[in-house]
Amino acid sequence: MGVLADFEHEVTVPEMLLARDHRVEMQRQLIEEYHNPVICFMLNIPGPHKTGDDFARAFGYGVEKIRYKLTEQEMTVVKEIKEEAVTGYVYYLSVESDALAIKKAMCDIEEENRIGRIFDIDVLRTDGSKVSREEFGMGPRKCLMCEEEAHICARNRTHTVDSMVSEIHKIIEKTGIQEV
């Protein structure tokens, strides 16, 4: 899975910006090479620590859920790439299917159970634009800690990083994810 992560490393803002630029470039390359919509899956982990045993297990679980859902929906994966770095885990897929249908299937995963709240599954069209949940009547994502819209709590810094990370660990533990 790429470069091994340092579980103790505190990620810096410049590192996060470089990681974002890298994801955008990877997505662009996959679209350019395969001419299909692209899925980009990561975990929503606040704070400076983006890797660790719990997070790796949750990521592996998410990867398996995505693979299963795509198979169930008879969507063909043309290319998949997994990466691991201090900035977190990323899974890219080029998928032969309609971008809206893919996004709907990915939203099903995000909404299926509580661990879906920490999944960030973007779907990009072949023009590079993201498919939004609102395009098929789903509202914005809810906060991990309360029922407010996640972007509002994030903007207002309603919850501490420590409390959110603690809740994420509890969710992972309650999900009962073993090594994947």
C-alpha cells in the first residue's frame, strides 16, 4: 500500500496541501487514462494523526465495502490503487458505470451504519467534477458527534478534535472490525 505511515507523525498543513494536490493529480490521471468516473475513498480523521491500527482497519473495512457494493451493483472496476502515507490512506478506483449511479451506491455505504460517518467517498465524473449527494435528493452529511450538518460543526469548531477522535475510535471498536 505505498509508503508505510509513521503512526506518531503529526501531519502539517503543508503536508496536507501536498497530499490534496497529489490526490487531484491521481484522479486526473485515472480519468485521462481510463475515461471512466473515479472513486476516491479516504477516512475523515480530524487532527494531526491520520494513521494507526484502528484507522488502518477502518480503511480496510471501507475498501471491502466498496468492492462488495460495486460487485453487487455489477459495476466493473478497471483500475484500483491504494496508497498509505502519513497524511492518511487513499483508495482510487476507475469504474465503468454512470457517475450518478456510483455516487448513489457509495452514499449507501456512508449511510449504512455508524462507521460510514468516517468514510469520505468522492465520485468524480470524467470531466473531473464531483458528484454531490444533493444531485439525487440526499442532504448534506451529518456531524459525527451530533445531528447538525457536518460542515456547520466543522466551520464553528463545535466539537474538540480530541472528542471527535475518541468517538471515531469508539465507532471502530463497536463495529467489531478485525484485520482486513
